[in-house]
Amino acid sequence: MAERMLKFTTVSRKTPEKRAAAERSGDFHEIYADFIDAKASEQASRCSQCGVPFCQTHCPLHNNIPDWLRMTAEGRLEEAYALSQATNTMPEVCGRICPQDRLCEGNCVIEQSGHGTVTIGSVERYLTDKAWEMGWVKPLVAGPARGQSVGVIGAGPAGLAAAERLREAGYDVTVYDRHDRAGGLLIYGIPGFKLEKDVVERRTTRLAEGGVVFKLGFEVGKDATLEDLRQKHDAVLIAVGVYAARDLTAPGAGSKGVVPALDYLIASNRLSLGDSVPAFESGELNAEGKDVVVVGGGDTAMDCVRTAVRQGARSVTCLYRRDKANMPGSMREVANAEEEGVTFEWLAAPRALSGEADAVKGVRAIRMRLGAPDASGRQSPEEIPGGDFDRPAQLVVKALGFEPENLPEAWSAPDLKVTRWGTVKADVRDQMTNLDGVFAAGDIVRGASLVVWAIKDGRDAADAIDRYLRAKAGAPALIAAE
């Protein structure tokens, strides 16, 4: 192993080739090329094979990263893939969109020693894409029929992860989603330049071919109540995510041309998928030729600014009330946006929007500074007197984060308990809500978070549902608790 690994002192960190900003800004294709076999093996060989692998510790799924890096370096690619997918339902998705700089790679020991982190995410993506190419990704095979069914509400990463695990255990699984395609934010919220849609569709196709039933265009609360689904299934999993956009509170925020981030991204993704999008065709959700201001500093804001560039915006500005070091989004995404011509106004917040009700014309912003820490320990931004400045804008995108919808009201389920933030209350031990047989997972429990956490929560919920249903039937659990 010593001859194949520990090469971080002689081999420098190298990521897959990235298309030039001028080239990639004109389309929605992914910006990174694939690793070639030799390069993936070389980069994997840089792993120091730590006795205490902090990369694995800081991965929400606790992926066995050092071992599959070693296998990749040794050319044992099929084994490496098998190990990577043993703990991760969608490794090729996580390899593309996880903020590795804040998780596995950000805690790599050789990064701390100044040699540059192992390119874990790129190798993970390479392994799974290679597995699809070589036919190593096997069809989903259902376990022995249990004669029990589970209804999963939400076809996002948490719901899909749970559906796969439950189907493998032999349950009849039906996934309900209000959209016309499965995938949730993976399909409609994340732009193609980060995650091309065929990557998601091949996963959902595999589930459907394995017997998972998808009922799309199905909205709980309209097409059925939560109680209806409880009567139909032996257990129900709520995995709907959080979709209610936080609003912009400033004079003029109701003007035409001020739009929620998710509406903007869904329109763009639908267009890329070949759909007719009237709001795009009318210009309402189209940045072409416009000065665009995006308010917010998370990954959704980065998706919006980079989408606006690709739609041909005249200028794109991101306003964020804290500094660059304190923004919640990935630094890698910020760097990509800067390369593509986005202007960042750090320590700046909107005070008012100018124009008329039928057309926004600009944003009056105020310079900020970081003051005393707030309740979370972060320094609170405060206005600098006299720090006003203006930016032209014919399109303003609100990317201020997401909150849960009022599920008890929308689903005619007044007995479903939620927290004071509106998230569903679920027992930390088994993810069951206060309603017997109703479980919850993903963002609807933890609040807006990462796809990798949703996958973990979905897998954990599937395990809990299996234990619940087997106990109910007087049978031993099949899925081992992790």
C-alpha cells in the first residue's frame, strides 16, 4: 500500500479540467470534465490513509472514503464503487453538489498540513459515472414480499433514498410528489451546470423499474389528505422538504420583477428539460438583457446568479449582508460565479426597491458592518450611517432561504405536531412523528440543509420504518440499525 498511497508529498492536488468561464457561461452543461482513469488513480493515491479519517467523520453518511480511495489507486474500480455506494444512495449526485470544501475535503489531514486536500468529490463522481458506463450499477431487486406498504410523500433526495432502501427490504413503496417529475430539488432546484438532469433521471428510472410506484402531479391536501394515506398504507414517510420562501421586507418588494429564487430556478430548469414556460417566454423569469440583483448568500443565491449569467443578463450583482468569510454558500461556487462575471457586494443589504408597481427599476442598498454576536454566536450585521448606494435592476431575485409550509393546515392534519419553526416534530430515536406509523425525514425535520443530510435522513427513516413494521408484524428487523 505504501508504494501506491501517501503520494501527497510528490503529487500535487489536481481537480478535473474546468471549462473556461467564457465558454461555460453560454450553456447549462456541467462545468467540470470527467477524470480519466489514470488521473483518478493518481489523485486517489495522494490519500494519507489516516488512522483517524476526519474526512469520513465529517461526511454525514460516514462514507468509507480512505478505503475506496485506496481501491481506486490500486485500479480496483468496481470494488471501490461497491464500497462507495454501500453507504450512499446517490454517490454521483453527492460527488457533484456536496460542499466538499466544508465537509470531507475541508477536514482532510493533508489539507491541514499544507499539501492540498485529496479531490474526494471528483473521485466519487468518477467512480459512479464509471459504474454506470460499465454496467456495475445493478437493477434494484426487491426483497421477499412483506405484504406491507409504505407511502412516501416527496420525491426529493430523502424520499428517494428511503424508497430504495424500503423496496430492497421487500415493502411495496409508493412515492407521491406534486411535481410532474421525480427528483424534487435535484430536478427543479439545482441548475444543470451543477447537476445535469439525466444523472437524476437514471436513478429514478432504476427505482421505477425496481417496483417503486411514482404518483406524480399528486398533491397531498388536494388529491388526498394525510389521513387518507395513513389508511391506505401501513406506514407513511413525510419527506417534502421546505419550499416556502422567506420574503424580502423592504419598500417596493411587491413590485413586478421581484421574484422568489425557486420560481426562477424551476422556470430555468423546466426550459432546459424541454418544457414550455410561459413566465420565461414573457420575460418575467428571464434575465436576458437585464440588470439582475440577487439578495442572499447561500448556495441557492449562487445558483441564481450563475443562471442569470447564462440567460444573458447585462449585469449580475449579489447582495449579502455579511462578509465573504461568513457567507453560508460554498466558496467553490463563489469562485465559479466570480470567474463568470458576477459582482459581489459583501456587507450590503437592500433598503428599498425603486420603480413602479408594474416594473422594478433598481435597488437602494446600505453598507453594513459586523457588530456584536447574535444568539447563534455569529456577528450581527448593522447598518453604516450614510452608507447608501444604488444598483440598477429590472429583475430582483429573493434568495433568502426557505421555511416549511403549514402542513397541518394544508393536509387537513391538525393533530400533526410541528415545532415553533414549522418543521415536523419527529423523535430523534426513530424519526416517528406524534402520529402512529407516520415518520418524517430530511429538511422538513431539520430545516433547510444539504442533499447529503437528506439522503442520510431518508436511509435512517427507512431503517426505522422497517423496525416498526416488523415489530408490528411480530418479525425480526431485516435492515440493521446503523
